[in-house]
Amino acid sequence: MSVGSKEQVDFLTEKLRENGFTIAGEPRTTGYGYYECVILDPEGNQIEITI
């Protein structure tokens, strides 16, 4: 899921954490240059949140 900016990735990560979602990967810049975090949905599926 693309949210448009690094600040939005950080903001959404914290909002999801506050609402009980599991953060499987904290916000970071990947080896490919993407800024992203990874959360788990209620069924355990990974969702990447990127710029």
C-alpha cells in the first residue's frame, strides 16, 4: 500500500500499533531504496506500507 510520504508511513505505523496491529517490520529504508514498514492483518498476512 502506497501512502505518499515517509511521514505518512511513520504516522500510519503508529496508528496501527495503537490499534493493536502487529508491526512485523519497523519503518526503514530497504536495500532497494524503498521506505516501508510491514504489518500483519488479523489473519497474519503481511501488508507493506510504502511511500
